[in-house]
Amino acid sequence: MRIYGVVGWKNAGKTGLMERLVGALVARGISVSTVKHAHHSFDVDQAGRDSHRHRVAGASEVMLASGARWALMHELRSEPEPDLAALLARMSPVDLVLVEGFKRSRHPKVEAHRRETGNPLIAIDDPSIRAVASDVALDIDRPVFDLNDTVSIADFILKEVGL
């Protein structure tokens, strides 16, 4: 599977860029899946529901299934957080997996950057960041795209991964 990442500091525009890229790529006939890293605990389940009760009771995995979708929840009770490769191994094949976060992984990435956050560029010290999508002009040694120019960013990513 081909993978490409979107990284950046908090409020840099990562999720909006991911959302626009998925839509633009799917519209071109590219099959896309996503992986999102969360730095905090999260729950896709609801307290009191049957599946939540199964997890609280100690189930290692709980699968929810309906006519519209299925979801597998795996509890990391005493296991370390899996790395990106382990997570990707669990996914069904697609043309491209877009990864939001996992900035320390070595896969190729584009950095989302907004001046108003006041954060430094990650790209300066990270050669795995192949381009920057920003709301301001930048003078760096990699391509810089307007943060809202989804078509150009999508073209760049597709060229990078050979699609």
C-alpha cells in the first residue's frame, strides 16, 4: 500500500486538508483510507451500550457490525501503542492511505502550517516532509503550496507515490 502523511502542529489545518484531499482523490477514482493518530484517549463507543459493556467486562476486541459499516475496537490493556506499520497491516488494501499525525514516522509527508499558530516549521529538521502547505509564502528547500490549493497538493502527492 502507498502511504502519505499530513503533519503539523495543533490548529495548523491538518484535518481540513485531510478531508479535502480524501474528497479530491476519491473524485479522481483513487481508493483512499485514512489513519489518524490521537495523542489522547478516545472512545468510539457509548457508555451503557452493549459493545461498551463488553469492553468494560474485559473483552480484548469488540466488533460492531451493521448493514452500513463495521468497526473493530482493540483494547491495549497491557500492550504498548502500536506503531504505524502494525496499524497499516490491519487495513484492507487501497490505492492510498493518508495518515494524519505520526510525525516521527519516516513515511513521506506534507506539513500543514498556519502563521497564526506561531509554531516553527517541522520541515526544517525533517527530511521526510516533502512539501509544506501554508497560508503564507515560505522560503525553504521544498515545494510550498497554498494551504487551500487542494488540487495542487493532491497532484503532488499522487506524483510522489506513483499514482
